[in-house]
Amino acid sequence: MTFHSPWMLGLLVVIPAIVAGYGWTQRRRTRRSAALAEQGLVTTAVPRRTRIRRHVPFGLFAAALTLLVVGTARPMATVKTPRREGTVILAIDVSNSMKADDVKPTRIDGAKAAARAFVDRQPPAVRIGVVAFGDGAVIVQTPTNAHADVDKAIERLTPEGGTSLGQALVTSLNAIAGKPVTIDPQALASDAGSVDVGYYGSASVVLLSDGEETSRPDPVTVAEVLSSAGVRVHTIGVGTEEGTVVQLNGFSVATALNSDLLKQVASLTDGAYHEAGDAAGLSAISKTIDLHFKVVSQHTEITGLFSAAGAVLLLAGALLSVLWFGRVV
């Protein structure tokens, strides 16, 4: 246990002084009773039970005062508490094709807007992480309840390179697990559904992309692995089926939305496909996030517990004093 205001513990020196004062008062009362007994005015025989319970209310008062003084020092303790929690990874395509302007002003801007709109709909219990992917993928924001940090990570994204949806899914799984997840390439090629990477039933991936795949691993195969791990993949299509032409390194490259691939990936994991401008679709995805109860260790202030315990002891001491002696003190 630690204390936020440890200097307040200095007030504890008052407790021994109060106890000493009480002891002096009791000894003085005993001497007076003995003197009166010598004169035959009172009886000297006091039942042992009465002698003991005479001190019980004061003992409760002293204990209550001690707890209240400790409470003023604002004690802190690590306690285990249940918390509803879910995890969502926003996997955002930052390949060169996201520079296309068939979504105004560009696809990457449309993806960012959709991602921020999704973040704004999430309650604090949902931890959100961000994965940026092109030829490869990188975790730019680990899952966090600080949604303002997520918005900042989204805003920093810039497009470059090719597209690997499969790598995006693998890296998203790493972000969910909080560690690199090893996937055997041979097992992935032979039977993706048998690859065991653990179970993460309270996690989802929201993948925002134009679906133009240029690199391995195969996203459909990796999606089967995530499905076995209990992770839903919702896909958000960014772009148009008609497509457009984008200028890359002096070359004109045609690019269009591949919604079929995105729909297939979502379907394999029991997820949903929507387009970036579909506000109702983003809201529907939010409702599918499965919040689980999780026991977490948290360093928190427990002043309330000390104050409550002190109040209970004060009340108990007062009631017993009134019941036994007809007075509070």
C-alpha cells in the first residue's frame, strides 16, 4: 500500500495521546471509586464482564479515528476489478492506390474520415489500435482506451508502396495478442483452419482498403486463421467500382475498388462489408463488438474504504455506549 499524501500520517501521533488520556481518566475514576468504597458509599465488587465492556466503545472510537486519519493520507492499493472490455484494430490501407481521387478528396482521406467516425462511436470500454499497411504492415497505435491518441495516429498516415491485405491481418492479430503471433507457412498453405494462434473472441478488425492486393500472404487464407481465433474482420471499401487513374513515379496506373475480395474476407470471419461513406454500416459494426468481462489489476485510491470503515466503527461505538451506559461518551 502507498499513500498519495503520506505527510497526513503524522496526525496518528494524536491517537496514543488520546489513549493515554483515556487511561489516565479511567485510573482517576478507579481511585475515586475506591475512596468512596472505603466510606461505604459504593460497592467495590464490579462484575468482570462490566469492566471489560466499559472499554469497548472507546476501543471502537479509537480504531475509527485511526482509520479516518489513515484515510486523510489517501491510501493507494493495487486491486483486481472486473471491467467490460473489447478490442478493435483499425487496419488502414496506406498504399499508393489510396492517392486516387475517385473518392473526394482522395481515398486515403475518405478512409481517415471513416476511421475517425468509427472511433467517435465507440464507448470508453473499447480499446482501439491502428495498423497501417502497404507492402508490409506496422502497428502505429497499440490498443488503448485513449481514443484521442487513436485519432492522432490516424491523422499521421500517408500513402506509399503496394498493398498486402494478408500482412495487414497478420499484424492486426499481433496487435490484438500483444505479441508476435507465429503462423507456420506450410500449415497455412495446407489447412489454414487448423492453425492455432489462440482465441480472442472479444476482438475485431475493421479493415479499410480499396482491396487491390499486390503482395502475399493470401488474405483469404489468413482470414480463415482469424476466423478460427474468434476474430471478426469487417471490411470497409474505399473507392469506386469504376475506378480512376493515378500517377505513380511518372506512370499512369488504373485503379478500382475490389469489393469482391473485401466481401470474401469479411464473410469468412462472420464480419460485414460496407462502403466508407455508409454511416449506418459503421454504426452497425459498432453494435457487433463483443464486450467481455475481464479482471484487471489497477492501482487505485481506496480512501472511501477507510472512511466507510471508520464511520461504521464510530456508529457501532455510539450505539453500544448508549445501549450499555445510556450515553454516547
